Amino acid sequence: MSRTYEELKAGFERIEAAQACRNLMGKYSYLHTAMRNIDFMNLWANREDDILAMPWGYYLGIEGVRKCYLEDHGDRSDPMVQASPIFKGGMMMHAMDTAVIEVAKDGKTAKGVWLSPGHESCYIPDFSKFPDWKKGDPLPENLEIMSSCEWAWSKYYVDFIKEDGEWKFWKLRLWPIYKTDFYVPWTQHPDMDEVDFPFHNHKALPEPNWAWNKETVYPAGQPEPPVPYEHYEDAVPKLWESFV
């Protein structure tokens, strides 16, 4: 069956859009490894309905995104980050693979999922002895510094939106799969406690993250790979219903 010029043009634009979304995720990974968190802001749509859901909590609106990246984490240019024991000797790397991307037929939005194998290596304070400490508070005296080398696997669901002719992050959900010491089997990974993420600005997750153990079954749709759709408003993912 032959196609019209308009159909071919729309199909080509959707291919371009899918590659733009792949590039956004690739940039996200490279910037994260370099701790260039200030540059993350250029990847996000400037919208009040942005959602950034992380393993420890979630953030709403572009201001919430800014607070996550620049207050709860900080950029490599920040003096506080440069003085942190985590900065020197640290290397966080999270690859992006197994992508499934669907661009809306109207060309305005896109959806994608990724698996993300990674590792995190740094010298980190033993905050378990100071459970009330939050990032931005003065460091406790006599703080013990530990070497931390861990496998850190995760997975992503992302909604993208075209803003002023450019594809941007709109809504992003990051789930942890497991995080465990290099020398400990991943089947013995510890639970991720709030003390592992001593931040100020997030809202509590609507439900705990799934974690593997011998009694659990892997979730059937976390994340759910996207399927073809025409308009976003007719195909809003259910996972966002609780992030308000």
C-alpha cells in the first residue's frame, strides 16, 4: 500500500523524535557520571507539571527538579560538593540499554523505558550513626569515612514532550533493582533505607520500592513498556496517578 507524502514525513519525524529521546537519556547518563547536575536542567521541560520520581521520594514541577539536582545533590562546581568526601575518588556510572520507545502519532510526546546496569564507587560517610543528618547540615564531628564500591542496577520510565521544537524530559520515574557491595551476592542486597538518601526536598513515595527476596515475585508491569498511541491525554500512564 502506497503512502502519502504527509504520512512519510510524519513517520520520518517520529524516527527523528525517537533518536532525540535516546540522546537525552545518553546525555543524562554522561552528565550524571561527571556530576554535572546543573546541566540536567537543560534537559527538562520548563513546566509546573514535571515529575521526577527517585528511589527515595519524588519532586514536582521544574522547581522541584531544580531542588533535587542542585540542592539535594549539588553540582561539581559547588564548593560544598568539592569539599565533600564523596566527590574526590567518586565514580558513579549508570548505562542505559534495552530501550523501548514510542512516539505519539501526533508528534507532541513520547514514552520510553530503559534498564540501567551500573556501579557506584566513592568514599562515603557512615551516616547510619547519625540518622537525623540531612544534606546541607554541618558534618558531624569525628565522622567515619568508609570506602563504598557497589553494583547499582535500576530501571527507568520516561515521558518526553516537545517544547519549543526540542524534545525534553517531562516525567521520569527511576526504580532501584538492587544495590550491593561488589563482594556480596546481589541476592543478599540490603534494603534501601531513608538514611541512605539524607535529603530535604522530596515528597514521600506513595508506596515502597519493590525489592527482591526469596518470597517476592517480580512486578508484572514495572515499568510497562509503552505501546503505540495517538494523543498523550488519551493514554496517560497509571503510574503517575499517585504523584500529586
